[in-house]
Amino acid sequence: MFTNETIKELNIKRNVLLNPGPSTTTDTVKMAQIVPDICPREKEFAGLMKGLREDLVKIVHGDPEKYTSVLFCGSGTLNLDVCLNSLLPAGKKVLVVNNGAYSTRAVEICQYYGLDHIDLRFPVDQRPDLALVEQTLRENHDIAMVYTTHNETGTGILNPIREIGALAHRFGAIFVVDTTSTYAMRPIHIEEDNIDFCMASAQKGLMAFTGLSFVVGNRAIIEASKDYPKRSYYCNLYLQYDYFERTGEMHFTPPVQTIYATIQALKEYWAEGEQAKWARHTRVFEAIHQGLDELGFRDVIKREEQAGLVVSAVYPDDPNWDFEKIHDYCYERGFTIYPGKISTRNSFRLCALGAIDEQDVRDFFVVFRQALERCHVSVPVIYSDEK
């Protein structure tokens, strides 16, 4: 075990990641990966995963008798694949409530598997129309799954999952939510929010590392899914769940070092506390807005509809604006910013994820302003309708 003094001596360079994941990690989480080699089939390692699985349910306030978590080796998109291909009964349909890039990805997965689905599209800068969701459910009695994204990370919009989940349940469908960019940050109550399945990856809200993803969901529905069509081998939810329940192990080789880091990250999550952690992310979010406001940038999404974790800012109408040059200037000085994910509007994103606080954001905006000045971008920035 590394002491704080030992870690300090290593002098690990700290980067402030304002991209939407992977997120900035603590040195203690980094060092948790350095452990004696172990075969992941040892009982000792299975015991670690058991505690990890229980903690993942606890984060969303789930009853461990009703809900469980299932671990997979892969990035967050694996979770979308797992839920969509595993939880749809034969002859039934998926309703994707789609107002962004990540729900669009769910539609693409349905297309690749040939799953019968409805792509209920809304503008990327607007919340879904609940009346239209209800109408679609009423008119399509074969919908067995409603799917959406909690925080569309491409824009930062917060979707009304509790209301959508209530509609899904009223019409006899299960509700699956991509919580990749809200889990362990914005508080989630799986039962109160009408969620049957949610998902995330270790490198986002838990502030660990890429390679471990997980689905948290209803045990009874998972067990019923063993009789559903088998559309994938590696990505089958029941197969992985059943193997965990019988052996305590992943069916296939787990990301060992990432699991050690995630366990350390969970210890730090509990030490900070859900409310204190959310308050810190909120401070960072507000500091991002303050910095952008001072420079004159515009939001893509109405402030009151943002999830409190991702801010999308519109590119200024300035011939000297060059995102790549500004990115590179900031990156060389330890700050990472990220382009937007909106096909109809050029934007960039600043995110309140990771082990950072408001002072990190203030420090960033000193560098960001320097980058704008170096590129001869007008400050405050200009938009064509202001000229």
C-alpha cells in the first residue's frame, strides 16, 4: 500500500480533464492499480467483485433483494448493447426516446441487431414531448421496452426520466436509462425514478478508469430474460448475471487492475458522500458558466434544462476562432476541452466531471482567455446577430 508521502514523491502530473470522460482521477485511485499479480479466478478476487457489485446498487439506493449489478469488460457503449439485445422479448418492440447522439447510438444498435423499434426523435436542444411519448405507447401495444438517456452528454440536456418511466410502466413496458454521465454524480433513486435498468462505466462519475462497465437492474426481469431470443454471446445480460450468481466471477476475463482502482474510487465516493459530491460538481458547473458568461459565450441548451454536468457552448462567429488551436494551447498547459456532438451547430463542451473543484475551473479560464488572445479572438466573443 502506497503512503501519501510515497505518492507525493512520484510527482504524478495532474491534468484537468473538462471533456465528458474519462475524468480526472485522484492519485490514490491511480496507485490502487499497482497490486500483486492475481488470477481473477481466485476466491479472494471474487470476494472483491461481490462487494463492488453491492456498492453499485447502493449508489442508486436500490433494494439489494430486488436489484443487482452485472459487470462487463468494455466501454459504456457495451451497456447499451447488452440491455437492448438482452431485454427485448420475441415479437416485441423498443421505443427509443431520442433527442441526442447517445440515444441515436441506441437506435443504431437496434438497427444492427434487426430489433423492431420506434425512433421517436426530438430536437437535440429540447426535452422530449411527454404527450407524444404517451401517444406512441398508447398506439403501439407491442412496445416492451422504453429507452432513453438521462443526460445527453453531447449537449448537456437533462431528460425527464421519472416521468418517462412512469409512462412506460403505465403501458406495461420496462424502462432502460443510459445514466453513463449522471451515475454517482447527480443523485439517482432507481425505484422513485421508475428505472428498471440503468448503466455506467467506471471512468465517469466514479472517477476510476476505462474498461469496466456495469448494468444495475431488476433481478426478476433479468431472470425472465433467459427465455428471450439470444442475440449475443459475450453481451448477454442473463448469461453474465447467472455466472456471477453461481460462481462470483465474470464469465470472461475481467479488467483486474481497473477493478482495484474502482474499489478505491468507491471508498472515496463513500468518504465524500453523495450530497457533498453532487455539491462539488454543482460548484464546478456554476464556475464553468461564470467563466463562459464573462467571455460572452452562448449556451446551446437553456440553462434551466441542463443536467448540471455538461455545458455546450456555441462557437463564436469570429474568423480567428480555431477550436483545434485553442484546444492545443490549453492541452499543453494541462487542461483538456472537447468538441461538441451536434450535427446542426458547431459547439464545444466543458464538463463538471471528475476529481476537480471550482478553483481548477478558475485556473482553466485564465489559460482559456490567454488562448483566445493568442488566436486574436475578440473578447467578449461576438455572434453574427450582434454585429
